[in-house]
Amino acid sequence: MTDSERTADRRLERAILDLLEQRGPTSTICPSDAARAVYEGDGDGWRELMEPARRAARRLVAAGEVEITQGGRPVDPTKARGPIRIRRAR
């Protein structure tokens, strides 16, 4: 992993936590919200940050900071397929 990738990973983790802080205690965000917050260009280049954003969310789950949900219920991040939401750990 390059320094640039590590920096982007840290920025995505911080973006997830900052976005959740700005919302209500039971609110969720999509990984795309974090990807868009970190992306510094025009257009839809933020899409390249989607998988890194999902990985950042999984690291925050492991740290006990957030939960990944599907259908409003927490799911095992290693088994989540398809659209996910991220919320503060309860």
C-alpha cells in the first residue's frame, strides 16, 4: 500500500466519523457519502473510492466505532453483499 493510499484510507475513516457526527445519533450514511466527501475532483471519480470507503467502514467496525447495516439490521461486514449503510455503534 502506498502512502497516498494510506492517507486516503485515513481520510475516509475520518469522513465516515465526521459525517455521522453531523447527523442524528440514529442516522446512517452510505459509503458513497464518505467517498464524495474525500474526492477532490469533478464528475463521478468518487466512485473509485467506493471499495476503499467500504474497507474503511469495516476497519471502524473492528475498532467498535460503527456498525454496518442492511435492512436496518447490523450485519457481519465480511458477509455483507450489495448496498450497505453505516451507523454509530450501539
